[in-house]
Amino acid sequence: MSFSKKHHYQESETNLINHSVNKLNEDLTYNGVLAIKTGSFTGRSPKDRYIVKDSLTKDKVWWGAVNIPFSSLHFHNLKVDMLDYFNDKEVFIRDSFLGADANYQVSIKTYAEYSWSDLFIRNMFIEPTASELENFKAEWVIYNAPGFKAIPEKHGTSNENFSIINFTEKIILIGGTGYTGEIKKGMFSVFNFILPIQKNVLPMHCSANVGNNGETAIFFGLSGTGKTTLSTDAKRKLIGDDEHGWTPENKIFNFEGGCYAKVINLEASKEPEIFGAIKKGALLENVIIDNEGHVDYSNSAITKNTRVSYPISHIENIQIPSIGNNPKYIFFLTADAFGVLPPMSQLTPEQAAYHFISGYTAKISGTEEGIQEPQPEFSACFGAPFMPLHPSVYANMLNNKIKETGVKVWLINTGWTGGPYGVGKRMELKYTRAMINAVLSGYFPDINPKDYHTHSVFKVAQPRKCPNVPDSVLSPRQTWNNDEAYYKKAYELAGEFQNNFKNFESETNQAIINAGPIRH
């Protein structure tokens, strides 16, 4: 690709920061962290994500509302116009890798319109060594142009913004949106397609860390459930905070070279590792800073989805390389705003498969003021927007891994206790950490009726005791102080689970279906 204007190749973080401040009028915090505004898009736009439907993908992709088909002709026309657009711009070019395990690594060349998009890529992808750059050959190419807007009538998109994956050409086009998360999630979707089919690797939307004894733990969960927070632990080495693969050799490897954390209400006292990682080279998105360059992390005036990306090396205690052994524990994280699910429960393999396919959490609609009704959110495999294959493919792979390795699976509710959102309160982080630490220390035995209480609606095994956690906190029913109201809400949520799971029953065996909650 040739350019009529200057292009920048493999720029340093200092040059990218300076360009963003001096040429794009972005801000710096008091300690030299670049703080940018992503424009009208402060999050992903899943309805504008497409996959080119051709001979390679037509019979493999799980087409529908998540994976929207796009024609090869429209892709070609859009690509031609994007390249013309780039030809008149300063372009930031970078060669990178994804995949900490060299056996499953993918090489990528990115073309970015903005210097801060390139800084994001530098933070999140894996930087090649000087010798690797000499013979670098990209397998995939990403074109990222926030300023380029599609013409729906001409290009076949629904709107001006888009993210389109072409598996045959191995190209991703992203335009009309400055939200950097589209870049990383585009490549995550690529891994979720190629790794199961070509490498027998299970791709996972999870974080992972490892203890001093070498035992790996992985944390599945949707945005806002605590993946980054709970896996970033001073006592354990961080493997990665968002995207991993589980190999046939039973290794866990990080796809990325950085972390992308939510920073809304970030406090140094509660999340010191993440707070400390926000130093020069990090990239803050859509935060509010004062005239002296101090960040108000509680301010959601632009969005509640305020973010920071930083190289994983900004975390002091990390696993090098970002690879761990076969996991001993798996945690499914959910932020249940209905206040129904137990704060911790151990799952059978069948229950694990059921909850993995369900991928439940809850989201709060509207503003934070006043009482708002929570909305259940089900995202298969805790990452449906990034899963090109049918969820049963990933669920079957995970189920086989659980049975093969004997890994223990826990459901952890980081959501509400003492009632639903607006009545109860968010589970205290110190209690959630204590629960996870107790599991990791080997405190809990295998499921045994004398050690656990079986939840009467969700049928999961709740521990009766946990170090450093009040007994009453372990029972969601007790925290409500109103059995009738609790069970009414519990059965309502159970019905939501059942209705959602109807979408998967035809591809799921009866033992897994039976592992779901009871409908009243």
C-alpha cells in the first residue's frame, strides 16, 4: 500500500503521545498519561459488526443477529474506498503478534488513521523483537479509520460505522467509530473462528492468573463482572485480563500483550495494581480530567464505559511468558442485579456447561439515580458477540476439558446482595476476594451435602462457611429478610434462564438441560 502523505512505522509511545497532543489536541494527565475522547462511540456497536459470507464461512459461521452476513462485493467496494481515504492521510502502521504461545501465534499488520489508535494497538498487541521485524510477514491486516464513514446505500452497511471481518482475505475493516475496543475484539473474533477449527484450541473470554504453586485459575465474565479486577492480584502472577486459549497440551496462553480495564469509580485503595498501571504509555478513554490533569474516575459524564489500556508490563506481578499450566479452578463471574444468585457456589460439570452456554449477568438501564429495574443479559460462552461458531462448539470443548482435567468450576456472583438493584447493595469486593482466595487455597472439599446447601431454585451447591466472610452473606435468601419476595424474584430469574436456554436445547444433551434451574 502506497501513500501520498507521510506514514509512520512502528512509532514509539513517546512519539505517539506527542502526536496525539500536538496534532489531535488530546489531553495529558498530571503524570503524563494520554487521555483521549473516542467521539460519538464510547463502546462497541454489535449491530454493525459483520462477517463476509463466502465459500469459507457460509457453512461454518453461526449466522444471525450476532454474526451478520456481508457480501464479498460490498466488502470489495468498501475496501477500495477506504484505501483511497487512507491515501490522503497520515497513516500509522504497526507490525504485531497476537498469541503468547508461538505455536498458535498470528502476525498482524495494522493501518491506523489516528496516532492514539496506534498507541492502543502498541499496548494491546505483542510487539515483535528487532530480529522478528526484519523478516516480518503479516497473516492478517486491519484497517482502522474512525473518520471514514460508510455510505449504506453504496457499501451495504446499516449505518456509517462498521466492523467487518473477511476470513478468506484475512482482512478486518473498521470505520466510522473511534472506540478502540473494536480493534481488539475484531481479532478476538478471528481467533474464535480459526483456533477451534484449525488448532483444536478453545478460545475463551476470560482472565487468568497463576499462584506460586504453579496452579492456574481462569475467570470468565462479561464486562463489568470483575474479570480484570479479580485476576489482578498482588499475590498471584497475571497471565492476562481478557482473552486466552486452552491448548491440546493443556496450557493457557494470553492472546494479548496488554490489558483493557474499566476505570469507572476506580480507587487506588481497592484496585492498587490497576491504579498503579496508569502511567506514561497507558491510554485513558473518555474520562474527565481537571485543569491540573487529575482524573475524576467517578465522573461518568461522557460514559460509564470509561477505559484504560496499558501494556501488561505495567503490572508488577506478571507471568513471563503469558502462559500457564492446566487450570485447577475456573470461576464464572456474574453481576446479578436481581440479588438472587448465591455469592459463591460450586458447579457440577453439567451445571458448568449450562451456565457457560447461558453466560448470564445483569445490566442496569437508565442512570444511576433512583431505582431502576435490572435487565437480564445472556451472552453465550460469556462472549457471544465475538463467537463466530455455534456456542455448542465452545461449550462442548470446555465440557471435555473439565472432564479430562478434573478442574473445579465455581459460580461467583459479584452483583447485588440483600435485595435487587435499588434495594440491596453491591457485594463488597473484600468478600468476593476472600471467597476466591478460599477456593484457591484448597479450603473447600468436593461437593458433599454436609458441607454445602443446595439452592432450592438453581440447584447449585452453596458453601455453609467461608473464611473472612460472614455466614449470612453466603445465603442470598437470608440477606433479603423476606423469603416470599426472595423466592418470587428467584423464580422470575429462573424463568429467564429457561426461556433463554430454549435457543440451545436442540444442540444440547439432556443432562446439561436438566442442570438448569427449576421453573416454579
